[in-house]
Amino acid sequence: MNRSTTSRRHFLLKTAMAGFGLTISRELLALAPSMKNSVRIGAITYSFRSLPGDAESVLKYCKEAGISNIELMGDTAEAFAGSPAGLMPPMGPNFKYDDNFRKMMQERNAKAKSWREGVGMDKFEELRKMYNKAGVSIYAYKPNALNPDSSDAEIEYAMKAAKALGADSVTVELPKDISHSKRLGDLASKHQVYVGYHAHTQATDTAWDEALAQSPYNSMNLDCGHYIAAGGANTKETLLALIEKKHDRITSMHIKDRTTKDHGAGNLPWGNGDTPIKDILRLMQRKRYKFPATIELEYEVPAGSDPVTEVGKCLAYAKASLD
């Protein structure tokens, strides 16, 4: 894309924003790539979890929301590649992480285990090409194959698939057992793929230290909203300081607007919570950090709207923060 084309699209976007306030059409958002003043803005496809999750549909959602960089959920890629577990059912507004969900995931993993251990990478490469042709790149891959009970072959599958998809990292929850992060780090070093560890409200300034010390391929998938929601010693100032201190070990970073623990730790539309989103993005811009800021839609979708529209609003908020 040449500079004149980029400038023209930027002008069109800003003109529409001025003329219509916060009402921005999907078609207009799709004109602007998810990059703003050197800050790479992406989205995790978990944001579209209440919608059908096949690869073609997810690509359509990204294009309509104006997203050109993604953290891809594993079931979308695995279903495209022929996994016997198939697609995850859409998670509606009443979805809960309860025992029924955990049982379903165990059953799906049992079906997929031997398939993962022997699957080739041709379909993952095909998926990468399909997305790249449409202007969408995959920077992280989040399959449910990096657990303590996953075999080494499953874990290595995840890392090979990430590379085939064009991703720099796989992402997984920060384990309680440090022997597991050591195991993941060792296998990551073998395949030269980063493992980005994601934390919820157990996040502290030192929560990742042991994992980071175990391997240069262990990294952070820092969730700024969860960090703020934890409250206590976690503040806006400590979050910005953590990003500065650990920037060279962050491979991706989730952005959502949550309130602090004292304010209820809720997920709110961007600009209404306590997460310092503007300050985070401006720090990334000022320091020219290369890791992506990942939109994760977790607030309740308003009546009359849908996840694609809301992700587009988050992207517009992020871009406006950098003007």
C-alpha cells in the first residue's frame, strides 16, 4: 500500500468520524488497516465467540470490523484443518465456564489428541494464505493443546501450527506449576516460537518472573484489564511501569476496559472503566513498541448491536486515542 493510498483512507475515516460522531460504518472501518501511528492494533477472535466460528466467517468479521491483525483461537484453525472435534458451539450471552463446559472441553480434547499428534501443516498454511490474501495476518495462536495433560506431541503440534499460520507465538494461561512453564519453554526453544502467558486477576508485577527466567521463549501476553481489576497494589501507574520494564518480554497484550476491584471489577465499553487504555497506547506509540495491542471484547454487547460492530468501536477508540 503506498503512502498516498494510506493518507486518503485516513482522511476518509477522520471525515466520517467528524460527520457522524461515534457512528462509523463497517465499510468505512474496513478501509483502514488496524495500525495507527506505528502502534499495531489487533483483536483476539474470542471476541466473536457468540457468532459462528468457522474460518471463513471469522475472516468476514475481521474485515467488517476493520481488523487486520489477530490472535486466532484454536478451534477455528483446527476445524478448517479437519479436526474430528469440529467447531466450538457459539457462546451466547448466558454462557458460563461451569462443569458442563469443562466436560465438553475434555471430550473435545480427547477427540482431537491423536489428530493433533499426527496432523500435517498444509491446511494451516492454506489458512494463512487465505487470511493474508484478504489483508489479515495472524500474530498469535491460542489452541487448547498447551495444558499440563497435553502430550509433548500436542504441544509441538501447537508450535508448528503457529509457524504455519505465520504467528510468532502461542498463547496460554500462566500455569500455577512452574514445571509446566519450564516444559513449554524448552519446547518453544526447540521450535523458536514464543509462549505468551496470559494472567487474569492473579496478575502482579512479579507473576511472570519465574516463567521468563526459565526460557528466552517464555513471554508475556499481558492483559491490562485483568491487571487493573485485581486492584490492591495494581494501579494505572504500576501497569505503565510494568509495560516499560518488561516491554522486551511482551509478545502480545490484551486490552479491555475493566474497573478496579473497589469499583466492582466490571467489564465496560471502552472509555468507561479504569483501564488506562489511552495512556497504554500512547506509551506504545512513544516508545515504538512492536508487540500488538489486542482488542478483547468482554463487555456485554448492547441491545441492537453485535460483536463485530463493538470490535469496530474499540478499534475506532484506539485510533482516536492516538490522534
